Amino acid sequence: MNPYESEHWREICRRVESIAIQILPHLNRKKIKSEVISNLFETLSGEYFTSIGLPTQVASNDREPDLTFPTGPCEIKVTGIDHPFTARCKWMGGKYSKR
């Protein structure tokens, strides 16, 4: 099974969206929004891949890869959200992005 196939990530995006859509309108700080989305992606990705039979380790700190599959590490980069309430929102990257 290839974890990098797009159907896996589309399903994870649907799961993240169902949670984020309820949270993001209540967050004002750009840094907090970015952290919430990143953490949702990491956590839900680990849960998803493990549930389909691909044991996945989620990072416990920022010095570790976001996900570690049996085949190796994976870094998740969130670049934006395609949703009406974020149409004018440009909160990803910027001065806080170190990578």
C-alpha cells in the first residue's frame, strides 16, 4: 500500500475539514490557526493510516518527522484552505515558517 496516493490524502482532508470548520472561525491569531490545522493533519493522518493497516507513528515533538511509516518519514506541509470562510485568509507560512 502506498500512503502517498492521493485518495488517502483526500479522505484525511475531509476528516480535517469536518473538525476545522467548527474551530477556525473562533480563532483570531494566525499562528494558532496554523498550529491547529497542522496538528489536526498529523493526528488524523496517523489515525487514518493505522486504521487501514499501515502502522504510523505521529511526532511527539517538532524535532521528529510529522509521520513515520514503515517505509520512512513524511513531513506534512499545509499551504492553505479552500473554504468560503477563509477566502481572504492568508495565514499559512510567513515569518513563523521555518521550513
